[in-house]
Amino acid sequence: MSGRARHPTEDAWWVKALILGVVLVFLGLVLVLPVAAVFVEALRKGLPAALEAMADPDALAAIRLTLLTALIAVPFNAAFGVCAAWAVAKHEFRFKSFLITLIDLPFSVSPVVAGLIYVLVFGAQGWFGDWLIEHDIKVIFAVPGIVLATIFVTFPFVARELIPLMQEQGVDEEEAAVSLGASGLRTFFSVTAPNIRWGLLYGVLLCNARAMGEFGAVSVVSGHIRGLTNTMPLHVEILYNEYNFVGAFAVAALLCFLAIVTLALKTVLEMVQPHTRPARH
Amino acid sequence: MTTTALPAVEADVSARPPPRKANRPMLRRRSAIPGFGVTLGVTVAILSCIVLIPLSAVVIRSTGQGPAEFLDAAFSPRALAAYRLSFGAALVGALVNGLFGLPTAWALVRYDFPGKGLVNAVIDLPFALPTAVAGIALATIYAPNGWVGALLAPAGIKVAYTPLGVMVALTFIGLPFVVRTLEPVVRDLSTDVEEAAASLGASRFATMRRVILPALGPAWLTGFAMAFARAVGEYGSVIFIAGNMPYKSEIAPLLIIIELEQYDYAGAATVAVVMLAVSFLMLFVINGVQAWARRHT
């Protein structure tokens, strides 16, 4: 109440200090400490031991499988997202908000349930189980199942990003292009694509981070066969459960590095195109 | 959707150029933009194959066994204990996030401090960090010989391998939901109202309590519900720190996996259906709160 130049909507210095102090301590404890722990544990026996753990054949196989999975799942979901956003944002039709809710659905499903549903469809006792065995096709406990489960959990990322963005941009530019005789594809690539590229990249970035890091859904369908159906997060689990902590944290450090790069790129993209929508997953 | 009487002939392209009015409600406006049929068709087809049909499998499998078996599997003592832990710990995690998320969002919008950009980026860490990595890191920190666990052990507090550990993991997972939902609302909060309150003689504390907090209520509730919904189904970050003892520290998603490993597909599907039902209820609540907030702001 000393009432000097402080603006009435500005908090007193001690309120600021208190709030900032609480926030920074909380964030430090909850968010920063785990990341620090990963790197400290990975380097516990020195850098060579950590690097050796990363170069282990099973670890390399896990890295390869994770990259392969992301390489299939992310473009698939990006293509789906663009397709869905074109239908939803550039046209008016009935049940539109219902369709958006359905596209969002995988975000509300537990990752374990996401894995389970594919076991019930493609597993040995599942709907197509007999047919798949007859034709000697493996989906569950094999790479296709891992890819499918990953597609499911990352399904909404790109669509969620593009639908509001394309709705904001309206249809005027596309209508102008079409009225000047451009084909649909031409309109998309020359008019829409330049407008949505940053939003698309943002969605792809988040989609990729989740695809490479997914654990629960993949764990259900993978079968945990070393060197064959283990992704990086699953490999971390196996090493950790074998008390090979340096190995587990070395692979975890790689994933941590991926997360940090993702956050850095995300921050850059937000500077290029300011974001006002609340992020999800 | 209200159907305004719009004769089909007038809606035809030949009737152009009609003056375009924004948000004209109708079944489907004839748009000059091509590709509607193809993109909608592909969207619905992929959505059905990847999401809807597989999801229906879990419902069909769980209801195919008869109502008595369904209830047995859905509400067995072990399942009930697992729901209690999953929902209870998710609730605690979401509450902790609600408590600390509000000052975090406030500080990020209103204050300037060194390292703000970094703090802003760090908030999203739980979205970017694979859950298994978070899980083994938290288990290590909170184990009796870990950085934090060693500090708590003399006080007799065990975190890792107890329900408390589950709460810690679910707090980690849910934080960005509360902060990122509150942030835009804090930013849009008009300072005029605060100035008016202050000029009418309200103390800063009274302004906070009577003006600011009520305005943030719906967003806070939405963020809380989203954090809760995510935490209920969370698996990767929890299992390493939970202890996974049946009836004590076993979460519902883990129970699904255990039943699956015992080839009890119907049992696993049943627990999954219960969890799905709760998730959809949460989705419904979140949409309801958001719709209510839009009407009242």
C-alpha cells in the first residue's frame, strides 16, 4: 500500500517473487530433474560405456525399427490429416463437428487399449486370426502391428493442427484459383500448401515425437522379441528390467535428446507462426 | 443445425453470384472448391479402418460373453482396486497440476523474467519425452536411494513402488494440459476489469479472488479434466515407479495387459470397455464445460 508508480494490474514485487519461486521450484522438481537424471545415469560409468550400449546390435535394431515405424506412421497420418482438413475446413456439411470428435477419439483412448483393439482384430484369437494364419501373415507380434498401433495413437496430431488453421484461412483464395481455371490439385499445391506448411510441419513434429516414443500401445502388440520387434522405448524397458541401468539410460538419453530437439524446433516454429490454440498431447 | 428454407434451385451454382454470408447454416453448401467427395470419402474410410472398427472389436468382445460374465470381469475385486488406484491417483495428479498450473500460466503471461523462453519450452516436455523414459527417470529419482527418495526416506516417506509414486508419475504427465489451456485465457483476460476493480477500491487480493479467478474457472476446469483423462489411461510412465502389486499398486491399464498375457481376452476387453466409457464421459464433460464457457463469456 506504499502506493507509488506500480500499475494497479501489476503484482507487487513480493507476490511476483513468491509465485515465480514456487513455479520454478515445482517445474524444476517435476520436469527438469527427470531429464537430468537420465543423462547422469547414462554417464555413470563414463561416456564410452554409454556409447557402447548405444552401439549394441539389439539397440541398433531397436533404433532402426523405431525409425522405420515413424517413417511409415508419420507420412500416413500427415496425408490423412491434410485430406481430412481439406474435407472439413474447406466445405460445409452435416455432422462436421461429430466427424472432428471422431478424429480426435484416439487421444481419449488409453495406449494400452489402443494396442488391445488390434490384438482383438488381428491376433491369433481375433476376427481375422484364422485367415491370417492360413495365409502366413503376421500382424500382431510383428512390425505391421507396431506400425498400426503407432498410427492409432498419433492419428489426430496433424488433422488437429490443420483443421482450425485452414478454417481460419477461409476459402477465398482457393475459390479465386478455381474460378481462374486451376484444377483441385493445382489449387492445393499452389494456393493452400504454402499457407499451411508451417502448421503442417508443427503437426508432423509432434506426431513424430509421439510415434518414436510410444510405449503402451506398442508394448501390447510387439511381443518383445529382441532385435526383431523391439522399438527404442521397449528396449529401454528390457534393459531396465535386467538391471542394465547404464544401457537403459543410454538409450533413454537418445530419446531424451530427441525430445529436446523436438521442443527446440517447436519453439522455432511457434516464432515463425504464433500459436494461440492450446496444445494437446 | 437449423434448416433454413433454402430452395435447392437457388443453392445451385447457376444462381451465382449470391452474396456470401458467413456461417449460413445448411446441409451442404455447394462449394466451388473441388475434392469434397474424394477427401471426405478417404477420411471416413481411413477413420473407420484404423479407429472405429478396431474400437468396436473391444466392445463386441466384452459384450459377447453374457451380462453376468461381463459384470464379473468388469467389477472383480482386483479390477475395482485397479480402477480406484488409476482414477484416484489421476485425480490427485490433476489436482496438483491445477494447483501449480495456475501460477505457472500466470507467470508465463504476466511476468518478464530471465529464461522465460526456456521455461516456456520446458512446459511441453511431458508431450515430447517418451513415457518410458520419464518412467525410469522418475523411478530412479524417487527410489529410496535416489536424489529425492533419499531425502524423504529418513522421514519414513516411500514414494517409488507405492501408490504415491503413481501420483508423482501422473502429475508429470498432466502438467502441460492445465498450463496450455489456461495460458490463452490469461492472455485474453482484459486488464480493464482489473483496473476497474482496483479503481473501485478493491485490494489486489480481492481482485484476484473476485475477478480473475472466476474468469479463469472454465479453462481451469477444462485443463484439469484433460489432465485427468490423460492420466487415467497412462501406462508407460507409471509401471516403472508403481510397484505393480495386485490390489495395491496395480493400475487398470496394467491389469488389461496381465489379463491379455493370460489369454483372458474377454476379461481384458471388459476392463478396457469400462475405461473407454469413463474416457468418453470425460470427453463429454470437457466439451460441455467448453460450450458452457463460450456461452458465458
